[in-house]
Amino acid sequence: GNSVTQMEGPVTLSEEAFLTINCTYTATGYPSLFWYVQYPGEGLQLLLKATKADDKGSNKGFEATYRKETTSFHLEKGSVQVSDSAVYFCALSDKAGNNRKLIWGLGTSLAVNP
Amino acid sequence: GAGVSQTPSNKVTEKGKYVELRCDPISGHTALYWYRQSLGQGPEFLIYFQGTGAADDSGLPNDRFFAVRPEGSVSTLKIQRTERGDSAVYLCASSLSLQADTQYFGPGTRLTVL
């Protein structure tokens, strides 16, 4: 079945450090891939997405590239800010069926210190 | 415009009681999803509606869980004979259509079963 594996946290960085959160997936078809973010006390928000191989999703300085050959969708940001402290979830949606339900990773907690 | 809303935001109940959780999706969104998120975990799919019908309820853990969407808008998740293991945050999401990739999440209902 479909699954998502993302690196365990917590991740603690200093402001302006480079961020990578690894995400790999297993899917029978060609899923869409997502990163969602959950800020403290708030609901899940879509951060970025990519719907086909080699697509790059980007938003708020974050980027992730859909790599079919390595079945990966790693999240990166060149210079993190304190306001980026949140939990980040990688997820996939199988486009093959009629159900676009999301399959999720466990989440990676990021803390950015000033 | 208004996002997905969920009520109540918190619900504390006793073991064996019946609870209803409500989701009000974004106006015009035909697809509606329920997920459950336990502490430290990613969300897990429960049920998906396209319009008024439950297109996929394969994620409901057992027959104590039931959901309806009688007019194709508001949905109610119903849990009978609650158990302590049902304690979690119940998330609702909606998307514009069956084919739409992006799901928009509500803030969730935190259910605590004592």
C-alpha cells in the first residue's frame, strides 16, 4: 500500500540556518505530493505541493522537488526564521482512484532559536 | 472567504457516551474528508464524501463510528459508546471537487474520553 516516511524530529536550528527535512514515499501509481505545516495552536495549512515527477513546489522560501527516481520529496529552506517553528508533515494523494485521501508521515517538529 | 469550521473545538466526555462532531466545509466544495490525529502522529483517513454520499468509509475503525452529510454541505461525525482510545483530534477537510488535489483543513475538534 501507499506510505510516507519522513525524518524524525525534533529538529533544532539557529536562525538563518539551512533546513532539510527528508521525505520518501511508496506508491503504486503516480501520486501528488504535499507538505503541510502546523503552527502552534493552529490547524494544518498547505505549504506546497507537486503533482508530477520533476515538479518543484515552492512557497514562503520553502522548496521541494518531486523525485520519482528516488521516490523522495525533501523539504528545504535556505535560511530559517524563528517564525518557521512548527510541525511539518509530508503527505501523498493517489490520483489513480476516485478518493484523494491523504496518506501522511508522522510529522517533523522544527524549533528555530534566535 | 470563510474557511473550514469545526465545532466544538474541544469535547470532553465520559467512556460509553455518544458524541457528535460537526464540520462546515468551504462553500461550494463538494468533497469532504474526515481524519483523526493522535498525539505525535500524522493524521489518518477515516471517511470521504463526494456530495451527499460516503464514497469511501474504509478508514472508520469500527461500527461505533458513523458520519453523514445529508445535504452535501455540513457533515457530522458520530461516535457511539466512546472509548478512551477514541481520544484524538478529529480533523475535517474539504476540496473543490473530486479531482482537486488541495484539501483545506479546519482547526479540528479535540476529543477527550475520560
